[in-house]
Amino acid sequence: MPGSGGEAAEVADSDMIDHGLRFEFDGDVERITLADPDRRNALGLERMESLTAHLRAIDTSASASVVVIDAEGPAFSAGHDLGELCGIDLESSRAVFDACVDLMTTIHVIRQPVIAAVDGVATAAGCQLVASCDLAVATSRSTFATPGVRIGLFCSTPMVPISRAVGRKRAMQMLLTGNPIDAATAAEWGLVNMVTADDGLTDAVDALVADITRWSSHTIAIGKEAFYEQIDRTEIDAYDFTRRVMSDNAVDDVAQEGIRAFLDKRAPQWPESAEG
Amino acid sequence: MPGSGGEAAEVADSDMIDHGLRFEFDGDVERITLADPDRRNALGLERMESLTAHLRAIDTSASASVVVIDAEGPAFSAGHDLGELCGIDLESSRAVFDACVDLMTTIHVIRQPVIAAVDGVATAAGCQLVASCDLAVATSRSTFATPGVRIGLFCSTPMVPISRAVGRKRAMQMLLTGNPIDAATAAEWGLVNMVTADDGLTDAVDALVADITRWSSHTIAIGKEAFYEQIDRTEIDAYDFTRRVMSDNAVDDVAQEGIRAFLDKRAPQWPESAEG
Amino acid sequence: MPGSGGEAAEVADSDMIDHGLRFEFDGDVERITLADPDRRNALGLERMESLTAHLRAIDTSASASVVVIDAEGPAFSAGHDLGELCGIDLESSRAVFDACVDLMTTIHVIRQPVIAAVDGVATAAGCQLVASCDLAVATSRSTFATPGVRIGLFCSTPMVPISRAVGRKRAMQMLLTGNPIDAATAAEWGLVNMVTADDGLTDAVDALVADITRWSSHTIAIGKEAFYEQIDRTEIDAYDFTRRVMSDNAVDDVAQEGIRAFLDKRAPQWPESAEG
């Protein structure tokens, strides 16, 4: 698989910087910060590979319950690194977009929910990154765009998750004009879950994280995997898959404890493994 | 097929109670009421089987034009019967979720439009039931949630129709947090069609029913079947199917009378069979 | 292929009338006007064939950058020609709906973005036409409906693009009742991109056209083709397709000039072929 040279990445047990990414782990939340504001957090090849490798390591170690991706500076991410694409040959171009797809699909396959915390401009692959996260919170001053058409490079990979989030006509409008939408519009169209005051992002993300980390990581891993497994199927195939997932889930130790606690009107005592 | 022991069910020609369900038929509308408020209209195995069997009987008899599903008490439905799931073995668990899928897909395959009339809390499989109905009306005090994650039992079958109704990020937010959404949000997200005042549900549902029952049941049966047949196909496959449906429909007696009446500026006289 | 007798159509280099359609070309925009207000711009078989043939010719000649479809009179289009359907035989009925599907899918496969400029009533196949265009702008007095159920002819082909634009429950509501929605609702549901004042349609469409024609037609053709190619695929298949499209696009002359100009902070000089 191209661009997967970072397989040996380990989960940070303290602050760590790699290719302009900062990784922080607080025992529940793995926070990944795009920390290259001077280059508007562009997603160069090595940065994407590093991000993908770390997401995989987070999945494998299963120590975190939730992943938050945020950014430093006025741009969440300006998308691909245009310096890297200038004068590129076809083989290298393919490596870049393969690595990009690898990153975006890895977000869906890791066990932890991934939350984009956006304060600023998210364009092209940066907007795609927001669309690819399971959840997204944005400040009111944030904007979203797919401006590739303006430089002759149509946002054809970003269109994949963006068109599935906002629908056909709205995606076409963004793609064909390159015009940005504001955060309120992004929320109305389903590209982000909620909009906060410009100084309220941290609190809103913390609250959302707390609303998820209180539940069993084991159960969330089952549900997230089922979600992406069913979403592209016909309804009947989606049901053929999920009814097995849910009937198996119902007899596991975590669900049985949860059900008993609910019926007994007491807090559940999750089995050790359910926290993993 | 598991859980289909109720095939012999007959359409009520007067009030009838079966497994906490009340069936009323007024000559045009078959009303099914979840009538077990003490157990928050939980969808136990036998209740789901009874509901499915009656929906099939309503389809076969073709006497009603529309089906309305409403409920007694503060909960529309709290979803699966947790008492039934507590200590359940895998085989029985499979029977429960097979019966649930059977119910939800039966709503789509019967000839009559099915309208959910919601006043109160619709959670888990109760929320799935609302999502599965062709149309839904809710009072402003109604709420919708997929809280399975809170008891370790992720709402993996409810996610199927809910994610198809509200989109990815909104479904993920409901599923991962378990937090409820209010009726206004449910309407904005497309989970329900309209919100009424808390004392306006009956009038709104009656008006919606009247807007449907005035048209030919024959035509509606053609359209409803085509809708679910096409919705999961690629656009080109959907067209390959629907263009045959519509060109056949155009030459049938009902359409020809409807077209002639329209051109003559008179009310159509539907053929006898069109009312069936 | 049925109904494609108009293959020999040529792009208008001046005003041209054909089957109640007016074609105007201003060097950048091909404007197609439904110019039969007395028959509420009904989409009869020959009119649909003419429209399809001209769209194909516009694609082949590649002289226009954008296509605008507008209409004369109070109806954008009332849909199929009911006089034509009255007393029709099955073979002719099939020819009508084959031609309709041919028209709607041709909108998606031509290289130019197609914008519906709606001022008035768009019903049945007229509403389908709006749903099928890449973008749509509507005046506030415009309305949209799928009223086929009222004449016994369910809108089974219109449901294909309409259900994909507005979602299941909203499409069902339109289809089962035949009730119209207003322009604001159509925008909220994603059926049209924007609503203008009743006297503001021309300006809004001109602005939207200007926001697209400033970019390379070559790039837009790549992107539009990729959009419809990926939209019905699973996400992973969509990515397998689009990553090749985008990596090939990145090394083409237009993108390389666009990237260089962006890095040099100057306006791009598109290669001659990019304007075509």
C-alpha cells in the first residue's frame, strides 16, 4: 500500500511532534493538532502518512476513547500542499492522492469516534477531512470550500465525502464555483454537527467528548464499525448485516450488565474489557 | 421466516386488542394504536410479530387506503423490551432482531402508506419505527433518540433507516451520545414530515390522511412499490425500473380516466378496482 | 435508442426555434428557453427529443461553458403533455418515458453544468427537470410538485432525482399528496440552490454563471463527469475512481498552470484547450 511507511508509529504518551502534527493523550482523548500554521496546515504527503499511521496506532492500542483533530492558526487546513504538486510527475501524484484516500478512509475504520474541531478555514482536502470525521464542531467564523476548480484542479476526491454529507445540488454549487460557505450553512447542510461562538470551541468539544466517553468503548467500537459497514448498502442488505451485529451485541457482557443496571435503576459496572 | 407465526391475522372490522395493540378500521383508515403505556409501548417479540402479521393482512385485504400508527401514554415507543433481552440466549436474541427487521421492512412493502402519529418519546426501535414509516407527524413535545449506547447495546438496526433519513453526521451524533433531539430538529433533519401543536396531532394527521385517501389506492400502490424498489438503486438502474412502471401506469384504466377528466376539466370517475 | 432522432441537431449560432424551444448562444452561455407558455411548456415527446439532441450537440461542440434552461410564462413546465398521453398505446407510452429518461440523464452526461432558472410552477416532469439540473435558482413565487397521483399517473420517473435531492419522507409527502412546496421549502430541502426576489432571477443566474465561467471549462468537464460517476458508488469505490481522476488532473497543463499561478500570486494563463 503506498504511503504507509509510518506503520511503526506509536501512540504518544506525552506531547510529540511529527511532520507538523502534535499528539497529546490525556488518558481518554487523543488530541491531534495540525501545528503548521505558517503553511496553513497543508496536508503534504508525509504529514498525511504520519496522520494515518498515528490513527492506526491509536486504533491498535485502544487506549483512547475518542480522537479530536484540531488546528493552530487561522486555517484548519488549506488542503493539499501545492508546492508539492507543482511540477509533480504522475507516479508521485498518484502517491499523494492514494495517501489522501488512505487517511480519509482510516478515519472511518478506526474504533474511536473522530471529532473535527474547526476554527477557521477548511478548504479542499481540509474540507474533506472535516467531512470524513465522524463528528465536527465549528466556530461561527469558520468557512468551508472546495476551491480546486479555481486552480484547474477539481476537488474530485473531496467531493466523495462532501457530496454524501450535503447532497447533490449543494455539493455541485461548492465544487463548480469554489465559493465558501459559512459555518451556519455548513451546520444546516449537515457538514458539521454544531456551531459555537468563536471562543466556545473548546467547551463545546469537551462537552461532546464527555457525552461519548461516558459510554463503553467496546460498545462504541461495535457501533462505529457497523455504521460504516451498513451505510453504503441497500436497506435490506444493511439490515441483513446489522441484525446479526445487534443480536450478537445484545448477549455480550457489556450489554447484559447495561440492561440489568437499567432494569435495577442503578449505574452500570462495565466489565474491564469494555473500557479498552 | 422467524417470527411470522401470525400470518393468519385478520383485519379488524371492529376494535380489536392483540398483544397490547389496538386495531380500528373506519372504512378508509386502519389505525393501529400501541396501547401498553405502562410498559412505554415496548416492542416485545410477540408484539412485533402481531404488528407485522396485521400489516400483512391489511395489505392482502386491501380494504384500507392508509395505515396510521399512534400510541397511548407519554411514550410513543421506548423500543425493545429490555426485560425480554435480560439474560437472553443468542438464538432468542436473533429471533428478536429478525422480527424487528421483519416489521420495519414490512412497512415498506405493504401497498398502503403508513403514517406515524407521534406524541411523546420515540427511542431506539421506537425511533426506528418512526423512521421506517412512509410519513410521520409529531407534536412539538415529542423527542427522538437512539440511546442504546447508554446500556451497552448500540442501536445498530435503528441506524439503518435513521441514517438514511437524517444523514451521516447527524445519525452519528444521535448514536454516539444517545442524546435526544426535539421535534423541530427531527423535522429539520427529515426524520418527520411536520410538527404540530401538542393538541393538534389528530387534526394534522386527519388532514394528511385526507390529502392521500382522495386519490386512487391503485395508483398509490403502484407508486409506493416503485419508490422503495428504486430508492437503493443507482440512478440509471432506478430509471430503467421506473420508466417501465410509469409507461405501464400511463395506459391503465385509472390513469386514462384521470387524464381524460383533467383535459375535460371534470372530476375523475375512478374505475371500481382503483378504490381497492 | 428510442427518441434520438435529433442527433443531427446543431448548436445555434443565433436565435433558433425548434418544437417550442428557443436556443440562444452568447459565446459563453447556451440558453434554452421553454417557449410554449400557452401549453404551459409541457414536455411532449418531440420537444423532449429536440432538447436532448441539442444538449448533445452543445456537449459535442464544446463551445458553451454553461447551459441555462429557463421558460416563458407562469409555468416553468407542467410536465408531460397530457393530450399526448390520452388514449396512448403501450408502445408509444414507452417511447415517451424512454425519451424523458434520455433527456434527464443527458443533462448529467454533457460536459457543461446545466442551471435551471425557475420562475413559476414546475410540476411532474417539469419538477424532475429542475431536480436533474446540476444547479437550480428559483424566484420566491415558484412552486414545485409531483401531482401525478391526482390523475392516476404516479410520478414514478420524477421520483428518481427528486427523492435523491430531498430525501425519503419529503419525497413521499410530495408524491402521495401531490401538494406543492414553495420555493423557500425547495431551497431548504436541497431541490434548488437559492431563491431570489421575483424580479431578481436574471441577476442571480448571471452571477452564478459568472462564478462558473471564470474557471477552466476543461477542469469543470473533468469534475462534472467525476461527480456523477462517483455519486452512486460505495464510498470506497467512489474513492478508487476519483483518486485516479484527481491524480491525472493534477499533472495536466491546466492544473500545473493554475498551481504555478497560485504560488506566484498571479492570475493563471489557461492553455488554449482549457477554454474549449
